[in-house]
Amino acid sequence: MSTTPLTSEQISELANALSSARKDVRILDGFPGPIPSTLAEAYVVQDGSIAASEQPIVGWKVGMVPPDLRDELGAERILGPVFKDVCITLTEQQSKGQAFELPVFAGGFIAIEPELVFETNQDIAPGSINTANGVEHLVKAAYAGIEIASSPVIDLNGYGPTAIASDIGNQYGVILGTSIPDWKTAIAAMETSTTINDELINTAPTDGIFNGPLSAFAFMIDCCAERGITLPAGSLCSSGAITGVHETLVGSTSTVKFGDVCTMNFTLVDNKKA
């Protein structure tokens, strides 16, 4: 991580390098420039990638900052946009176990993360919500979901939170499975599991992420407010990895289960061939 503030030229070059690698499906052997020293810088880089995209934003992914870096960066979480072309709503059959395929950057960073995905029930303008008063009333629905974490940058996560935030939060899709009825009560008694290539990787309480999934939803609202971003009604919040960030490879088969509510069976495929 650089300790010197990036110049506007460096920020522009970095945003261009990251966004063009995604657009061209071109793998990068390393992070393509100096790593931002602050999350504020990283979000300016991210803004450049957002501006370069032709896709509308349908929501945001929320990720964690490692505990040992939270004081230094002044945040517990980071934010990244979810573009329309990589947001997939499963059919009823796919939410009940019918196999499907998900594209990723073959040779780049690849991981799967089971996550609760919240949907907002109204427009949220910057500064219009005091999240300290609670945010549950802003939830239209909660879905069993998956974040596909994938980037052209090999080992992107190894470069730290500011690098991850710079590259749109290291995500390549949010998968919407079943809408969970009576979600708040349901997730309190639910477990989520991840199996990869027939090996059970982990099982964890569905509501067990740091400070609970609604804290991630509140973070999305606050972070977007600080950046002057309005959240339209229907915006999605992928609220953070429940069982962990599970690195894997093209060709791997996985099963993500949200209790008895949703079972998602999928194979990761090369996005150049998908």
C-alpha cells in the first residue's frame, strides 16, 4: 500500500487499467499500479470504473476489513457496485437444486461467498436516513444469495482492502435465490452451508456475520450517503460472507444451502466461453 497520496493521473490510469481488464477479459499478473493508501482514494478509483461501465448499478456488495486494519483505514467494511449484467435471479427450479453455471475470470481471482441479499423498499437519498435509528423498516425482502468474487487481478485479496475496493469490491456477480419468508425470524434459526467438489467446507449461522447482516445494510446506506449516491427502490445489498470467502477454480462444482429454504447447485465456467 502506498503511503503517498495518488495523483489524479495515477487514479485515472488505475481505474482505466482495472476497468479495461474486466471489459477485455484480460488477466493481470499483479495490481496494475500503486495501491491506494486510503479507502477514500480507493472509492475515487472505483468511481472511475463505474463511469467506464455501460451497465447500470442494481446494488452493492459489502465486504469486511480485517480487524487489524480497521483503525488504520477508519472502517469495518468496504463497498463495491453490482452491475445489472452480473446480477442473476434464479428460477424456482434452480433455487431447489437444479444445476446452473456461473461465469468467472479463469486464471484470475475466484471465490464464492454465500450471502444474505437485502432489497430496499424505497428510494434512499444521501443523508435522508439516520441508520442509528434502525434500518429493518427499509427492507422489502431478504434473499438466499451468493456473491461471486472474481477479478482479473491474480490474488487481488492479497493486496488488501483498498485494492479490493478499487476493483469494484472484487465481485463479479450477485445471485438471487429464494426470497426468505418472515426473514428476520427465519434466519435466526437457520444455518448456511457451502460444499465444493463434494467436500463440506463450512456451516455457519445464517445471521452470524459481524454485528449481524443488518449492520452491513446500514453500512451500505451510510457509505453511499457519504459518496453522494442515491439508492433507488429495489437496490440490492449483498451483506457479507456467511461461511467464508472460499477460493476455488473454474470447473469446480458447489452447493450452497440456506437451511431448507434454498439449495443452489452450480458450476463455475470461464467467462470467455460462457
